[in-house]
Amino acid sequence: MHMEQLKISTAQFENASGDKAYNLAVIDRLSRKAADEGSKVIAFHECSVTGYTFARNLSQAQMLLLAESIPDGPSTLRLIDIARNNDIAICAGLFEKDAEGNLFKAYVCVDKGGLVAKFRKLHPFINPFLTPGNEYCVFELYGWKCGILICYDNNIVENVRATRLLGADIIFMPHVTMCTPSTRPGAGFVDPRLWENREIDPTSLRLEFDGMKGRDWLMKWLPSRAYDNGIYVVFSNPIGMDDNQLKNGCAMVIDPFGDILSECRTLGDDIASAVISPEKLTQAGGYRYINARRPELYADIIGQYHKSEQKVIWR
């Protein structure tokens, strides 16, 4: 199928912990808004259906109650219904359980015809009972090859390159990130009182959201993933309170040059939309870099055995 220009939206919203009905209602509302603006696809954040941060305190039994099967679980069926009613493809996240009771951090793409793709997070860490996914995901949407990598998956650069080499021209990168403590200078939580006072004093909140706790850190690496690989990046992230942690949104679409095409800048539920065109895929430097690779030099280095270690630096 020939690739043509495509309008894509990405969303930010304040999810409610464990309240799927509320979150799905917001997904419905924002999907309708995106469709009304002419978008064919809208992407939501990691665990946008279920909520995220509150799961760090859930037992295995509680996680199994929260999680659903895919594609026949009620949330996926509702997402398909929303996609059908609004004539738009929807990408959204939730906790998944399989027939054996294994738990995964999942992200789905659905359209009016049903489930298009499902991805399981490769590096989950919010809850100790989650099982890592073990495969990449590349699928077609309106003639474009798309991939999915969830949050921390994108910090391991090999995952982004591998998804690109499997053919992805667009990578959906749903996150729940920023505004948490880290060993990097400038990191830390943002005071929830600033969110409560955002209408009276948006400036103080913006200083925190846009500084090293938030957007300034994101700008150190996210555009590089698009630039180095010559891909479109669709970044989604919640805004507002996620359990007891404040998140800063700034959902955005980045082109293969590493330039931001569109970004949410409001202090509330919103979408950002952008038209993507196939010409940039071959005009950007990343296209040349991929073609210039010499894998005979490093195939054995990159592919050598390594025991994965993952440190959770906040709770």
C-alpha cells in the first residue's frame, strides 16, 4: 500500500486510578475531538485505560482483578467501539492477563475492524508481578509501518533501532514519565499544590514542568530517537495527578529531523495533531545513517550475551 500524508493526534489527560469507565470516557471524548479535526489515528499514554502509578502498591490478586484479556476483554472491546463510532484508529494502554495468569503491561492499536496490534512492554517495573514482553511489534496502519515501544523501552536505544530495522516508519511511544526523583541533576517530584493552584499561578507550575524535572530532560533524548533512526515519534504522557504523583504531559509528534511538529501546551486534557508525510523519511539524516551501517563490525558486539539488570530508582 502506498504511503500518503496522514494526520495523527497524540493525547494527554489526567487519568483516574483504577476507574476504567472514566478513563474510557475521556478517551472517547478526545478521540472524537481528534476525528473532528481530521486525524486518522490518536495515541494515548501508557496504562491510559487503567491508571498507572497506583499499581506499584497492588498485590498479585489485585493486579489480576485489574488486568484483562486481549482482545476479548471489556476494555479492548470498548476501545474498538469508540474507534468505530468515531472512525479513528486508537492506541491505548492497559494491564493484560493471559490464560495462565501471567500479567503484562500492554498497549493496543484498534480500529473499527477490531484489534490491529498488541505490544507487551519489554521492561516493566511498576509492579513486581509483571512479566516482560519478549517480542517487537510492527504493523501497518493506513499504509504506514508502525511500531510500539512503551516508556522505559525507549531508553534502551537498541529497542528503537531494532523496531526501525523491522520496518517501522512511525513509533508510538506511550509514557508515564518525568517529575520523579533520579540520580540525574535537577530531577525530582513536582509539588501537587502547584497543580491545584494552576489557574491562579500557571507560571510556577510551568517552571517545574518545563525545567529539568520535566520537558528539559525529555528534550535531551527523545528527539534523538527520531533523528538517529529517521522516524516519526508519537509521544503520549499523562498530565495532572497520577495517584500521588504529578505528571507534566507535553504529548508531542516529532518528525524524522528531530523537530517537534505539534505539542500539547495546555495545563489539562488535550490533544496535539500533526500531518506526517513520507518524503521526510528519506530526506532525513537517519535514513542515510541506517544505509551506511557496517554490521560486520559490531554484530557480535551488540549481540553478545548480557544479563539484563534493571534498577528501580523511585517508588
